[in-house]
Amino acid sequence: MQSEAIIRRSPLFAGLSDEDLARIASITTDRAFKRGQIIFSEGETASAFYLVVYGRVKVYKVSPEGKEQVLHIIDPAEPFGEVPVFSGHSFPANAAALEDCQTLVFPRSSFLELLRREPSLAMNMLGLLSRRLVRFARLVEELSLKEVPARLASYLLYLKDKSGGSSEVDLDIPKNVLSALLGTVPETVSRILNRMATEGLISVEGRRITILDNQGIQDYAVGL
């Protein structure tokens, strides 16, 4: 029942009947990972994809010099590693548990058979992949065109939208992971947050950040 409940929450399976959800749940297995544990590595054969039940997962690349670039943070009810389900190729990036987490594992062959029988599931999958592509294109744009302060301001605005427009947001990932997502180092993130606080744009209490000047943060985000 837990499998069906988390599947029902996932946008990937929106609009499917109870019978379809039960059929999907029947092909899954549970797998738990400890904080920091590698789930899959770039280049590994993709025989399945995953859905987070609880906890969070980071998807990332590592440069030849060993620098980590976080591509996505995966929250509960979100799938990851699904791209090779279509392509039949190996995983294009790495995935690791940000915290203790549990996942549902969807074997590739069984899931492809479901896609053939359920056109609405295929459309949901295409919609999910399209949203991921938009997010990835935005990340590439910010890393190539924006300075670090603008990237950090954009992330704060993203957290605000995610929290329903609240001016109080929580840095929901460790600072070292946030810096890897923004393409910088933790010391730089701390320095920019301190500068924003000194300028009266935000207040910082631990991981809680209150946006005091929304327009000021928006100006930061566009590099003004």
C-alpha cells in the first residue's frame, strides 16, 4: 500500500486509474540507501529507474579534475534515472542519497511493457522529461552567463516559489551541495549571503532565510 500511495502522489502517474496504479506498483521493489551512498554511477548500465519514497537524492556529474556539479535535487514522489528507460543507454550522470532514503525501483523491461499498454503514462513521461529539460537548460544558462551572486539569488527565488510565495525559506540542502549546484564553493556562498544580509536584502538564522527586499533579490538574480 505504501508503494501505491507514493506512486499516486507522483506527477509521472497522474490521472491513472486505481487498477493501473496497482499494476505499476506490482512491478516495483523497495530499496533503501544510507546518506552518501551511491545509487548509480555515470556509465553504469541502466536496467531500472527510481522513485523517491522519502529522503532526497542528488544527481550530479564529476569533472576530470574531481569537481562536482549538481544537476538535480530529487524530492519525494519524484523519479530519477528515467531517461535511459527510453534511450536504452547507460546512466548519463551519478546519483547519491543526500540523506537516508527509500526508493521504489522500476525495472526497465517491465516499465516499457506498461508504456506500450498505457498511452497516458507515456504522455506523462514525456511531460516530465520536458520539464527536466527546461530546468537543465536554465541551469546551463545560469552557469555560463550569470555570476555566482545572481545564481544564488535565483535559487532563493526558486525556494520562495516552491514554498508558495513565502518570504521565509529554508536552505533545504547542505551548503556544500548548494555550492556544487551553483558551480562554486561553500565559502563563496557564505560570503554572498553575508553581503546580502549586510545590504538589508535578507536575514539569516541558521538555515532559515527571510527575504526582506524581494525586488533587490530579483535585481541580484538578473545581475543588476
